[in-house]
Amino acid sequence: MTTQSERPHRSKPLDRASLVSAFRRLGVPRGGLLMVHSSLRSMGHVFGGALTVVDALLETLGRAGTLVVPTFTYPIARERGFVFDPLRTPSLMGAISEAGRRHPQALRSIHLQHSVAAIGPLAETIVNAGGESAWDADSPMRQIRDRDGQYLLLGVPYQNLTAVHLCEVELEVPYRKPVRTETRMRRADGSFVPLVSAGCPPLPGHPGSDFNRLGQRMEDAGLVRIGEVGNAIARLLGGWDLTRKARELFEEDVNGFLVQEGVVTRLTFGHIIETVRGEHCVADPSRMYGEW
Ligand SMILES: CC(C)(COP(=O)(O)OP(=O)(O)OC[C@H]1O[C@@H](n2cnc3c(N)ncnc32)[C@H](O)[C@@H]1OP(=O)(O)O)[C@@H](O)C(=O)NCCC(=O)NCCS
């Protein structure tokens, strides 16, 4: 039997130019506003790693475009002793998001669990939009949608599409409830200031999210551009299209964003590979970077 590590890596490494071509082919718009959820290893070997991907995205968007990455910290934000430091706390949403956060021109919003980093002309507007909540009328997430932003899923399924939470909040789904958390934040000079962050966590008994159902609907309706960026399946969709389809699904089925009968919707395009790190959407499982 051939093990994964013995399989030949058939594709040649991706460089910045080939990534830019692939993003253009996919339809990433010059001058656009783009929020990216990503998995680096899904893409196969990239010369220069995550930084090359960020540079390629910025080149594709051009000077008039704005790139946003999630720099969420929710996996550890409730741990004892955790203090959010916008300048130093790393993103826990993958290597590409962390490379985006560390970009010299990146600005970061302030939120205990759901900060974002942005680079480009709309960066300041987006990161300074937030009040206490990551989802309310003034939040970065709302700004992205309201300013005709698009979302790119790069080697990850719709399960990672945070913007669906925005839809859930706007639709006032019955299984989430706003919660305010009061903690402290570390400032650049080392001093501490109070930090109040609001979220909308699920109530007990929540069966888990199935955002793939909504994504598959959008694909079936021709609202998603799908392509390959290296070995990653890439999906590009518009914020307003997502909002409209989410409303339609919710009006049909109040549990439309939830796992039903214990199974998450299977996506028809590409393969989903589950590793300890998460789910990866790939064209060819044998071309993922490294062993799994
Ligand atoms: C969890 C998740 C980030 C894991 O994806 P991943 O590809 O395994 O990890 P990263 O994107 O951090 O990339 C790092 C991995 O890329 C691989 N890698 C390293 N160098 C590489 C290179 N030059 N080229 C390609 N891959 C490389 C390695 O496997 C590395 O893992 P390691 O650091 O453990 O060795 C991803 O599945 C995910 O969920 N992303 C979306 C997160 C998100 O936005 N969530 C929104 C809220 S739900």
C-alpha cells in the first residue's frame, strides 16, 4: 500500500506569478474588497509560503483593492490569563491570515475573539468600524458586506465562512444569544485598558453549524466562482448574494444553517480532507503539502 508520504508530489511549486494568474482566472477583482479564509497546505507547495500568497492576493487586488483576513483568537480567548494585544496576539486562523496580520501595512480591529486585519485603502474604515460586537451595524464584518465585499474560501469549506454568522445575527436566529465579555487589552506601551467585546454564541443544545448547505445552494444557483489555485479548491462569492440566499434559506427552514440528522452537507466540487488541523478542500488529496 502506498502511504501519503510516499506519493509523488506531482505539481510544481507555486510562485507569486502563478498565484496571481490563478486568482485572476478565478475572478478576484482589481480594486475589490476581499476577505479570505484559507488553508496554506491545501494549495500544495508554495515558494515562500504564506507571505507569497498574501503578496499575490495584494498584487491581484491592486493598489485600489483591500485585503481582509480573520485574525480571530476565539480558540484561546477564554483561557485563564489570556490578554488581547492587537499588535502581538497572533491570528489563530492559519498561516496566511497570520502573514496578513504581520504585513507592514496591516491594521487590526479590536475584539477579544473576532478581530480582523486589513491592508489597503479601506483598511482603516474596516478595522475602526467596530463597536463592542463583531457583528453589529458598525462592525468590520458588516462593513465588508455593505461595501460590496467578496469572500474567498481558499482550500477550506463554507464551514469557515464567518460571514454566515452575520446573516444569523441579522436574521435573529433563535439559537444564538448576545453576550458581553469584559476583559482587559494590552496597549502598545504595555499598559492595560478595559476591553468589552460582544459576541453571539450558540445556546446549549446547538447541534453545530452546517454552512455548507447554504454554500452548496449558492453554487447550485451559479452564485459562486469555483476554480483551482494550485491544489486548493477556491470559491469566490459576494457578500450581498450570501445575505440574500441566507434569508431565502432561513425563511424556508429556520434550521437551515444547522447540522441536521448529524451530517454536514457534502460539497459536490473537489475533495474534503479532514486533518487534525481542520478541513481542507482540494483537487487532489495526494498533492496537499506535507504528510497528513
Ligand atoms: C485550520 C486551518 C488554518 C488549517 O489549515 P492548514 O493548511 O493545515 O494550516 P495553515 O493554513 O496554517 O498552513 C500551515 C501549514 O501549511 C503547510 N506548509 C508549510 N510550508 C508550506 C509551503 N511553503 N507551501 C504550502 N504549505 C506549506 C504546513 O503543513 C503547515 O503546517 P505546520 O505549520 O503545522 O507545519 C484551516 O483548515 C482553516 O480552518 N482555515 C480557515 C480558518 C478560518 O478563517 N476560520 C474562520 C472562522 S470559523
